[in-house]
Amino acid sequence: MLLKIALPNKGRLSEEVRELFNDAGLEVRGRGERALTASLGGEFEAIFVRAQDIPEFVADGAAHAGVTGWDLVNEAGRELEHLMDLEFGKCRLVVAAREESGITHANDVRDGMRVASCFPRLTQDYFAKRGQRITVVPVSGAAEIAPHLGIADLVVDLTSTGSTLKMNGLREVATVLESSARLVSSNSNVPEARKRLDELKLALGSVLAARGKRYLMANVPRDALTQVREVLPGLNGPTVVDVMGGGAFVAVHAVVPAKTIYRTVNALKALGAEGILVTRIERLVA
């Protein structure tokens, strides 16, 4: 059964999605950059559409699953199954007001205020749940200019660092939603489709689990193993193997965080370790 996976057709999110699938052994094989469909390693078929359309394609059955932003999934309001967080494309949907407005918290928003956003559904729902009656001004982009043009008092917009909002004289006053790239599917009860989606989750998850990790091997003094276990906790502690011929050294293998590898290597050297080898990990299945 060849499952169809809806993927973003352009932008930074598209690039990161393609990289993830390629690393998982599901290489995107299309007939050109503008191809509407492509093979994913011969295991799945990709269909390329706008990121904001992916929830609709999946919900309507045009694709079995899709990858898009969590903000877009929630804005669509369609009933979809959340399969996994892909841990990139992180951003926040926030409420922002002009610095000079005097609004510093969502509680300062008064009934009747106008809010510009590319996310009218989420904006309306957020203020409705707070019991605040506002008017949503739908825009298709550049929402941050709306308060300066006098067409809105506030904006609800995406930000990752907040720098663009500050550059446009806006202050964050509340967070509506935390977002990142997600794998979603329709609520399929077809056993074969469910099996294939579970396999896809395993493949993508193994790549994500390996990111930021390194595989370390070293020969360490046998009498220093207690201290070595403190340096190399690994997933379930380091693997210890006798070196051929026995002697005073044993070989240890462990998966360690890449960000601390410098200190880890130095700590092992201080314990008398030799032949330290550090390699990258492509996939990791716990």
C-alpha cells in the first residue's frame, strides 16, 4: 500500500522536511524542483502543496498524512490525529501591541478593539475564551504594519525570536500558541495504513533521536570503571567489553550529548583513557 504524504512545497519548512526524510532513508525523488509529486525512497509518495493547505488535504483524504506547522493545523480546525512533533520550525503565535499603546498584558485588551491577523480563527477563539469581545481584521501577510496604519489596535502574529516585532515597534503581551512542525494524519482505521504510518514514525523518530548525539568508544583502565560510568551515563549506562587478551583495559561504548563532548573527552583522558573515538550517529532506535 503506497501512502501519500503531503509536504510543504516551498520555504524553510520545506527544506527541513526534505532533509529529515532524506536522512531517514526516504529520499525525495522527483522529476524536477517544481514537480507536484515525488517518490519518498520508493516507500511513500509525496505530494507538494502549500503548508497552509496540508491540513485540508489530509482531512479530506487526498493524503494519508502530512507535515506542516502546528499553528496551521489549529487554524484549519479540522479533526486530525497528531502523530509526532518533528522538533523544528519552532515559533510562537503571540498577541502584540504598539510600544506606546500602554497595553502590557492580555488583560489590558478592551472590548471593541480591532486585532489584525493571518490566523482569524485562532485569534477569535483566544479572546472569546477570555471573555473579550474584539473584532478580527483578517490580513494575508505583514500584520505587524496594521497598528501603524490605524486599521487595528493589536496583531496576532508568528514570531521565533521577537526581533521583527521589536523592529516594528511592537511589544509581545501574550502567547496564543506554541508551534513547530508536526506529522499529522486522518483518523484512519485501515490496519495496513496504520502499520505504514507507524513505520514512518519510527524512521523519522530515529533520525530525530540521533540529532545532537555522538557515539563514543574508548579503552579505559579497568580499575577506573566506577568513575567512567559517571562520565558516560549513556542511554542505559556505557557498554563495557573486555579487550582481547584481557589486561588492565576494557573498551567502553556510549551515546553521549554532542554539546558536552569536549568535556567528556577531557574527563576520560584524565581517567587514563586511550584510543578515544567519536563518531556521528545517523539513526538511533531506543
